[in-house]
Amino acid sequence: MTFASTVPTYSPDSFQLLTQPSASFQGYVRHIVLATVIRSEIFLHLALLLTALTISTIKP
């Protein structure tokens, strides 16, 4: 009786735990990768802007 009542509740929960966090973890990793790429592009643009400003101020 207890075994029959625990098996149907245990297997879908374990199946959800096996399938769901992998997708959410992939979304989380993708979000982190996109955030770091965007941040690095912003830093790259800021560095290019600073170098352009320093070159323009040093040159004349």
C-alpha cells in the first residue's frame, strides 16, 4: 500500500527534476553568456572611445 502510493508520486517528481532543471540551467547559462558578451562589447566600445578621445586630444 505504501509502496504503491509512493511510486506514482516519486517517479513524476524525479522525472521533472531530471528534465526541468537542465532546461532552466541551459537558459541560465545562455543568459550569463549573453550578459558577459554584451558587457565585454560595452567595455570594448568604451575602450575604443577612450583611445579615440586620447588620440584626438594628444594629436593636435
